[in-house]
Amino acid sequence: MEQPPPVHQPGRTENSHVVAELGLRLDHGGERFAGRGEVYAEACVPGTDVLRTSVLATWADVLTGAVAGHGVAPHIPLTLDLEVQVVAPIRLGTSVTVDASPVRVGRTVVVTSAQFSDTATGRLLAVAFASFVPSPDPAAVFADGFPKVVFEGRLAVPLAERIGAQVVGPGVVEVPHRPDGLNAVGAIQGGLLAFAVEEAAASLAAGPVLAESLAIRYLRPFMVGPARAVATGEGPGVSVVNVSDAGAGKLGLVATVRTRSPT
């Protein structure tokens, strides 16, 4: 189960968090959250001008997590699952508006959604759904209310390099457990795990591919690392990806990815 990332400090410093550099600005909060994202070349699928779907997953996870946080306050929300469906490739230079809202706030599960649209035209670009549960740990609460989510700074290098990810072989990718990629409880942040899923599936293909559909089920936090993603299938096409905490020797999430040419 994934937890929200830590509160990020403005600016790009040596201690800046990877998630803080992904080009999103929060417009307003409350029961609904909205933000605006910019597409950087460093966040695109290598060899293309198309935004990585794992970046959309990260934006969605943080904003829907903030929505869920208000629904289960003061408890910390834990992500059960996250799904992103790309309607149209999001290209370099596009300004993306993100709107996150609750679908259903129950006693045990909060279901949320996020829509991504072209700020200039209003065209729908992608949709996401995520479900959360309040942490069962009575000590896992936000005593001062849900923390403000701040995205500042900018990627200076390609996202894979920034994360420190390594393609071990076709279908196998590792993401390290590093201080600048962790969430509030010291586990690898969920967006970085989405990147591992996406990259493992993409490494099966002979050329660049877009993850047009990404569905993740979180099982446990990645406290040791590295996160080792193993994809099976044929690319482009549908892949099944299992991600384990290699240091702990435990399966941490399962996912499916549908890839296609980014053109």
C-alpha cells in the first residue's frame, strides 16, 4: 500500500525530491484539487516528444491522495490501486490541467478520480482512478491536518537518470531506495514505482512505446529496495509486471500495462 509523498520544499536543491521536479503546480485545494502541469523533454518517453504515463500516474497519485486525505482525516490514506488511461498522447509543450475529486467516500475505502485536459483547448487527454484506505496504524495521522503539497523545481536530466533506474535486461528494471525518492514513511514513492512498471514493459519493445493503459495494485511498502520490476509479455502489447522489494524479498505490487507506438 502506497502512502503520500513528503511535503516538498520549493526550489531545486541537493535535497530536492524527484516528485517535486515533475512540472506540476497546485492551483487550489479542499474536497477537490486542481493543478496545472507542464511537459518537459526530460519527462518524455526517450526518443519521442510524448509525456511518460508514469508522470501522469505520479500527478494523479499525489492529487487524488490529497483528496482522499481530506476524506479520511486525520488518518494517512494508503493507496490500494491506481489506474491511468491515456486518451491522446500528451506532447512536449502542452499545458495540462489536472482536476481530482472524490467519487465515493466510504468508511473503509475512498474512491477518487482525476482528469487531465489540454489547458488551451479543453480536450480530454487522460483519466485516472485511485482508491485509498485509512492507515490502520493509530499513530499514522496528520496531527496538524493534511500537509500542503508543493511541486517546485524542474527536471535537469532525463527522468530515468534522475531516479537512478537501471534496465537490468529485457523486461527487468530496478529503481533504488534513495532519500530523494521516498514517501513520508521512508518507502519508495508510488510514482517511482509506476515508472518502474512502465519502464519494464517498455524494455520489452524494440523501439519507443507509450503506456496507453497502466493499472497498478499496491500490496506493501518498499522499505529496503531496490524495487525490481519484471515484465512478461510482448511489446508493444499487454504486459504483466510484478514488482518486488529485492532487499526484503517480498512482492510489493502487481500491474498490467498496454503499450503501443507513441505516434
